[in-house]
Amino acid sequence: MTRSTSKATKVNAKRKNPEQVKTSMFADMLRQVRKVPRGKVATYGDVAYAAGYPGAARQVAWALHAESAGLPWHRIVGAGGTILLPGEQGFEQRMHLQAEGVGFLGLKVNMVVHRHSFFPQINAKKKLSRQAAKSAPRKSARQQI
């Protein structure tokens, strides 16, 4: 074996097969889907972001379509709480969510109450900073001069 051939083999060994990358990406996404508890929902975008693939909401749908057996697939909704599945599948998703106590505002899930947070520490910090800003005394324009 020549020196150049061994270099090429090392480079090829380091490269991942595209099928393996997709499989590991789907596995990461499905792992996040399993974390959504009863009575809570997450959006496709939230799951993608939590799995480390921001902007890959469509791939979350593909992953769920490929392997939804035994997963809480019904807890994943579109942006704003919209059920994106058509016809009977959408009706089935709504029935599953209502059975878990998820409330709806018209055709959308009440995301303010039922949204699952994958990053609770960040959300707690945001709430504290909002509360501090609201409770801080405000100076009027005359007091600032």
C-alpha cells in the first residue's frame, strides 16, 4: 500500500455515511419527543432546537413519520399550537391531547398554558428579569432631567 492510499483511507474512514447522519439526527429528535410529558405539547421547531438542529422542524416530522410507534407523537404540534395533520389523523391527535387535559383555543392548543419547555432554567431567568423590570420604579421624563 502506498502512502497516498493510506491517507485516502483515513479520510474516508473519518467521513460519516449520510444514512448514518440522518439516523443519528432522527434518533436525537425522537429522544427529545420522548421528554414531552402528559398534558404538555411542543412544536416541531422546539424539538429540532432541543435536539441540536435549529431550523430542522420538517425533519422532526419526517422522523415521527418514520418511527412513531410507542412515541407520544400527538404531543408535537405546529407553530402556534396548530394541528397540522389532515383529516382523521388530526382529529385523532386532538382527541389524544384532550384526553391528556390539553386545552384548546378554537382550533389551536393553548400554548401559554400547555407548552413544554426543554430549557427550564433559561425560561425561569427570563421570567425573573421581566418581573424585576415590572416592579422597578420608573422615572418620568421630568425626573430624568
